[in-house]
Amino acid sequence: MKNRSLRKTVKVTYIILLSITLIPSIFSIVVSQIHTQRYNKIISNVSNANRINIIAKNDIPEELWNIICGKKEIKEGRQYEMMNEITFGLEEMLRTTKSDKSRDKLEVATRASATLLRNIHILVEQMGFGSTVTQNEESLDEIRTIAELFSDIMQDFIVAESESASETNLSIKNASIILTVIQFLITVVALLFSANSFLTVSGAILEEQKNFQKAEMKALQAQITPHFLYNTFDTIVWLAEEEKTDEVVRITKAFSDFLRISLSRGHEWITIGQELDHIKNYLTIQKIRYADILNYQIEADENLLGLKMIKLVLQPLVENAIYHGIKNKRGRGELSVSLKYADEAKTKIRFSVKDNGAGFTEARLSEVRLELSLMVSEKLNSVYGLYNVNKKLKLYYGEQTEGLVIDSEPGKGSEISFVIPSECEGAGGNV
């Protein structure tokens, strides 16, 4: 009779403990599924946006140029097939996006797409009537202008989706807080039941009851969009699956700060300290992803941190060093970022990004230097970020900078540097 009562007590205790400990697991599964679906939609939309952006900005103008040049017949052209891909892509994103801001961007993009299609019709029709090459080129220039506008709209859409991802991260944080509270309450209840059972149940049965109090958080899954966003979300998911809570918080905060500095409330000029924070956030994310192959250090003169500079010129150089230098070599890569005064009068500042990666061959280095000096971007497919930084430096600093200086040796690494004035007109205003 006593054993039957004991078994009944143990059974009831197990059932109660099991029931209450299932609450956080169920909550975690439901919340993670919701967040996973949100992330998947955002990732799919950003990937889709990048794909149709490339089609509109590059593929369609190139296809039409081949027709104008006589490399293709009009009937062989794929311009309408490409436009169909854009149309279907926009419709799919409109169906799946949950952000009103993103939807507004897509509606504008849809109108721009219709204008682009209309101008393609005009070009094709006028070629059918025997228009001159000059007329065709003028029409193509108009198409390129519309494609650039469409590209800008899609970039705005990507930013809007990224902001939506940040909101999802905040939702995850809030859900984690709620789950912690639930787990605390469950722990209190479980302790009460355990204390009651302890009077009648042996220590080994008590150990089994404690095992029922363990709850697991189901991790988020993700897939990114330009590649950095994709990889960042993917890393967050991986860390969550490994239950590395501290690193999840660290990479999420770094990613949030990275986006905030990238946007900078629309300002073009930020402090050097903020620019360094931007690459620190970027490197924090990359260090977590590439812990086995990446070491980095940042050396900066503290007297420079309050000065202003044009924003977002260091991160592309760091990214180039990682993806085209360190990842293409065997063994651990070393990356260093330094900034200091370039002259005794302290009128100029030198920035440097150095790696021990694969480096450039002499032929490729000469080609890149020439294309940068001529401000030509067509052949810079693998180092397009360098071209953009060089162009940005020239645009904002003019003759006060010579732009990017590249030194490299195959198998030993590269150093990319630039010098800017410590004070520059146009850098005033709030940051």
C-alpha cells in the first residue's frame, strides 16, 4: 500500500513537472518558428531584390546594347524575358513582405519597372522602323537612367528589409526575457513540488525529477542577401543553436550598431571614432564567423577620434582584405588597421588596411592601379569595393587626396592605404 502510494506520488509529481517544464519548450518552438518564417521571408526578399536589381541595372542594358551593335537580332534578344523575371520577382516580394515601408518601396519599383518596359518597347519599335544608331543610343541612355533609378529604389527596399530584420531581433530579445520569467516561475513551482516529494521519495528519484525541469530553446534558421547580411543572420542562427547566448547578444548588438552607423541618420560625415566603431562591429561579426582563420588588430591615434571624415570607406577595404586576401590563403590570416597623422604639421591623416593574404600578382596589381587611376569600373568585378571607395575619396576630398594606394606581393599579402586632410570643407554639421 505504501509502495503504491509512493508510486502514485512519484507519477503525479512527474506529470506535473513534465507539464510545466513543457511550457518554455512549446513557447520557444512557437516563437522560433515565427521568427524563422520572418527571417526566411526577409532573406528571400533581399535575395530576390538583389537578383532583379542586377538584371535591371546590368543585364538588360547589356542585352539591348548587343542588339544595337548588331551582335544579336531583335528577335533573339532576351530583354522581355528579363523584364518578366523582374515583374514576377516584384509580385512575389509584394506577397511576402510584412513591412509597410518595404511595400511602399516595391510599389514605386513596380511603377519604375513599367516605365522601363515602356521604354524598351519604344527602342524596339524605333529599331524596327530603321532608326539611326545615334537615336538608338539615346534611347538606351534613357533606359539606363531608368534602370539606375530602379536600382536605387531596390537598394532602399533592401535597407527597409534590413530594418525589419533588426525589429525581429528586438522581438527575439523580448521573447527571451519572457521565457526567462516563465522559467523562473517554473523553477519556483518545481522546487515546491520537489520539496514535497523529497519527504517520501529517494534521492535517485529526485534526480530524475530535476531532469524534467530542463528546457531547450529551439534555434532560429536563416539563409543572407547581399552576402554579408546573409552570412550574419546565418551566424546568429548557428550561435543560437549552440546556445552561445553571450555571442548571440554580442553579434546582434554589433550588427545593430553596424546598421545604425551605416545609416547615420542620412549624414555623409561622421567622426573617425564612429568609422572605427563601424569596422570594429564588422570585424566582431567576421571574427565570430572566421575564428579559426582570422586575427585582427586596430591601432589608432586617440587624438584623431573626434575629427570628421566621409563615412564608410574603411569597411570595404577590410572586407576586400578578408574575402580576397585571407580567405584565399592557407593558415591563419592576420589583418591590421591603423590610422595616424601623416605629417609633422598634423594636416593629413593616413589610413591603412594590411593583410598577410594571397596578395595580387604583378599583372593584376598593375591592372587595378591603372583602372583606379582612370576611374574605370567595368573590369573591376572582384574588387569593385575598391573602386567605389577610391571614387568616394576623390569625390569628397578632390585634389586633397590621391585616393587608394595599393602595395602587394603574391603570397605575402597586401596593404591598401589612403591619406585625407585632417580638416575638410563640407564636413561640418551634426553627426
